[in-house]
Amino acid sequence: MFKFFHMLASPPHYYRLAPKIVPWFAIPGFLLIAYGVYAGLFVAPTDYQQGDAFRIIYVHVPAAYLSMMAYMIMAVSAGIGLVWRMKLAHAVAAGAAPLGAWFTFLALATGSIWGRPMWGTWWEWGDPRLTSELIMLFLYFGYMALRSAIDDTTKADKASAVLALVGAVNVPVIHFSVEWWSSLHQGTTLLRKDGPAMDADMVYPLLAMILGYTLVFAGFLLRRVRTEVLYRERRTQWVKDLILSSGGRQ
């Protein structure tokens, strides 16, 4: 087992392995999303309070969940790279950042669209979850900007890793904000002691969307990390051999 993980952390091995496992994440992910979209739009009953406007939950909740998960993947990977100087870990962090930023933007956009008919406003600065989610988007932008501003890859890895780790404090703030402070957001819907506060026909499409988003995110992340590995290793012999053996098609 240790040998397997050691091989997985090797950039050449990861580069060759990634294309083989991406479809195992992406294809089931897209199928689950297709089911979730259909069931969420046409099978799930209309909410007795929000009407059909609630259906944006099938995009908003998975995007919000992935925005936080992607940040934790970025922060943990950056921390591993910082402590153990693992090049692939820094590549994972760099690959997760733009994906996390997109999911955070999607969560904010859909939340704003959902909030307009429910709250009577597109944005409420006094809401702690909205504000902390926006801060996370700025943290993603800051991480990517810091990496781009430093030409030396090693120095960029270290500096951006520190920023990612410091910013990780914001993730539990987002998650627990509805419990710690007064918020326009509703409380926990799925993970409740007495069961989900939703009809089963509403819950199943939502769970399918969350899992589907997660699998598709994993597929995209594997591909982005593969590209990042190739860029970082572009001057190494194995990349030169790869280009020569493939005739420049890689």
C-alpha cells in the first residue's frame, strides 16, 4: 500500500495514470447530474412555501458544498506540499483553485437569484454566510494571483500555501455561520438528527446532484493536475522523452 501511494505521488506515474481513471469519475458524475436535473425539475413536488423557485437548490447547494470542499482540498494539499515538499501536492492545490473559484461564483450567483424572490433583495451584506462565501472567492483569487505574481515555482508554492492555510479558517465560518449568528439562510436541511427536512422526492435528486457534482469535480481536478504536472516538469527528461515518443501530440 505504501509503495502504491509512493508511486501515485510520482509526477510521471500520475501523468500516465490520470487519463485512465478520469472517465470513472466523469461518466457516473454526468449521469447522476442528468438524473438530478430531470428529477429535480419534473419529479420533485412544488415547495409549499417557495413554490417552484426552490428548484434552484439543485444547483446552489452542490455548488456551495463544492466551493468549500475544493478549498479544503487546496489548503490540505498546499500544507502537505509545504511540510513534506511533495511537488504533486502543490500541483493538486494549484489545480483545485480555479475549479473552487468557479463553484464559489456559481454558489454566489445562484444564491443571489434565489434570494431575490425569497428575501426581496439580490444581496444582503448583513448575512454572515453570504459575506463569508464572498470572502472565500477573494481568497481563491488571491491564491491564484499570488502564484502568478511569483516567477519562481518553489517560492510561489510556499507563499501561496501559507495563504491557503490561513484562509482555511473561513471554511468552518461559512459552514457554522447560520448557527453562530442571525442569518437569512435556513438551517441544516439534510444532516439533521430527525432526518432531512425535505420530502424524499426532493432529497434524492439533491443527493444525486451533490454526488454528481463531486464526481465531475474529481474528474476535472485530475485533468487539471495532469496539465499542471506537465507544466512543472516540462524541463525534465521524462517529459522530453514523452514528447519525442508521441511525436509532439501530448
